[in-house]
Amino acid sequence: MATVAILPVKRFEAAKQRLQAALGSGSRQALAAAMFADVLSALRRSSLVEMVIVVSGEPAARDAMGEPDLMLVADPADKGQSPAALTGLARASALGYESALLIPGDTPLLDPLEVDSLISNASVSDLDLVIVPDRHGTGTNALLLDPSRSFQPQFGLESRVLHEQQAKRRGLRHSIEKVPSLLLDIDTPEDLDALRTAFDERRGHAPRTQGVLRQFKRSRQSAVTA
């Protein structure tokens, strides 16, 4: 079954506001752009993802398009992750896809092999919905579902429970699946520290994000020296 990935992306200048205590505006924009690029690259390396639909009003996201496996759906109003996800699902359904993977743009550790395993296992198990929790077990870092169904993404606080409750109300065959490379999304300074620790063990992973973090470190060291 052909699968499309849907990647809602907030404008970089408005992204990662909860990192204000750790990063300035320019640094937050650079981090958001780097994570988006790494997530997009990982999705394109998945052998089971046929196309990536990016839903965004970010000009740089438009500049990244141009390949046959990429499609941009404009979101000039920056409606938020859940409304953008619905927009992407509607486009995926109109294109005839029966399987869609909703992925946030702030999970730079994403592993294409784990994406393939998630999609393959869901197909073999004949599931209607797979919910991928965050590292705290309360949020949702991915949904795998049929885009033609009327399922409503509800990303945010306690979204894992909300998604599970909705699946039960709708009578959907569903499962909760932990995917190691999707456990960590970057919203807080604590998440950023966890990402740095993860990169100590994965030096070749997510090169754009790692490069930005190295640049942040050099800037801090230069400031201390000055």
C-alpha cells in the first residue's frame, strides 16, 4: 500500500517559542530550518514513503520543493499543526493515497528504516491507526492512518490519550507503537539538552541539525573568550 508522509511546518520565524530561554530568535529560526531539512531528508530516504506533502507558509519550505516526490500545500495563515495536518490529509485523500504518515518537523533523529518498519508492521497487522507517542508518553509524535477517514488529529498536551480515546469511539483497530527515533521532539531547553546527548552517540545523524548545534557551541565559546 503506497504511503504518503505529511509534514506540517510552522514558519521558522514563529517556531520554537518555548526555547526563548535558551536561544535567541535567529538561533531558533536556524534550528527550525535545520530540523525541517533533516526530517525531510529522512522521509525521502524511506523506501515505503512514496511522496512527502509539506504543509507550510514558510518561504524556505517552498524553495526546498521541485522534486517529483515532494509537494507543497500552502498554509499562509500558519493555522497550527493539527489544522495543517488535516489539510495534508485532505490532499493525500484527493490524490488517492490509502495510507498517510503525519510527522512533525522537529524530530531530527528520525530514522528511515524505522519509518519503513512502522509502515510495514501496520500493513501486516491490518491496523486502521498507529499512534506514536513522545518520550514522555503523553504527546504524539506521529500518526499513521487512512487519510480518507474522518479522524481528527489533536496534537498538543495529552494528545496520545486524546487520539486513543477518539480511536476507541470510532471503533478503529489501533495500536500504540514506540519508535525510538521519534521519541524526542524539540520544544524545550530540556529537549535540546537531550538532543545534544543523543548526538554524542550519533555523530553522523541529522547533519544539518548537528551543524547548527555546533555553531551555537562555537558562538557561546567565542562570547565567553571575549
